[in-house]
Amino acid sequence: MPRSFDEYLDQAALPDTVTDADLDALKQEIVRDVTATLMFGARPAPEGCYPTALDGAEAALTALSTELIHSTDAAGCLARIADAPSDADGALHFGCVLNLAQEPDSALWWWQFAAGAGNATAAYCLHLFHLLRGELRDADHWVHQALDLDSDIHLTPTTPRPAHRPEHPAVALRQAVERLKVEELAGAPFHHPDHRLADQIEELADAC
């Protein structure tokens, strides 16, 4: 008998497996050049200045989400996750849709589920997500998870598509997400995918 969404929710919680030693390793290995920005009062870079690490994580996550919803298998992935919430690729793509529609808390859950099901690209999305928020311990956890899961990770495109600023998402995509069934779980929205979204994704992606 297929499991319910509630049963899959229980699998998506982030285990607290990162020790203080891991955090020290993070500071030495992957955050040496961004610690000052993230821990000592990051501010938006003035016009004409180099972007901060926060800006870089935001741009990378937006570019990766945009590329994935433009992929040729995006519609199929979203159709599968509408039928079976256990599909990791579908959860990855649905998380990207939610991210571009400015629903980060719901995107977070779907990426966590996909990563928990073995999807390395979803783990990399979570690394960028937490780096963007300045959550270094979680960012470290997920970058190591991504590398442990698969070395062939779908990384941020080197020549990303022009993307809308996060504060101005594509109107059609936002409206499509607002139409979805939504529950409140632990004080955060939880969006349910459906086949209508899968059928529309090619058109919606063109607006991004």
C-alpha cells in the first residue's frame, strides 16, 4: 500500500549529525573566504562592488533552479511526484519550482526529502540554501552529503539563464503555485504537487 505524505514527512527531518569538529573543519576547508561576510554583519554589496557570499549563493540557487525546471524531463519528473511522493527527481524539481515561486520553506522540505532519498543535486541545493541564510553548520552538512551521495552532481550552470530577481518572481509561476493544495506543517507551508502543474511547466518555465 503506498505510503501517505505524512509518512514521507517523517523521513525528511535533518539529522543533527554534525559535531563541533565538523564545524571547525568547515571553517578551515570551505568557508575560509566567506566567514567574515557571514558572521560579522553581511550587508548587500553597493552597486559596482563585488557580490557577497550571500549574493553568490542566492544567484547560484536561482540559476540552478531555473535550469532544472527548463530541463527536458521536468514535466515527467513533476508528473511522477504528483503520483508518487517517493520520487526523488520529482521532489528535486518540485523544490526548484517552489524556490522560484518564493516558497523557500516548502522548497526546503522537498529538497530534504530528495536528498534523503539519495539525490546529490538536492543536497547541493540545500547547501546553497543554508549558505544563503548564513547557516554554516547545515551548509557544511549538506555539501558533504552531496559529495558522499554522488560525485556527478548537477552544479550551477557556468552560463546561467537571465533570471528574475527573487523579489519579482514570474507571475504565472507564482500563480500556479498559489493554486496548489497547501497544508501547514510545523508552522510552515507544505505544497502538494499535481498534474496540472506538470502539464504547464514548459510554459511556466519560459516566463523565468
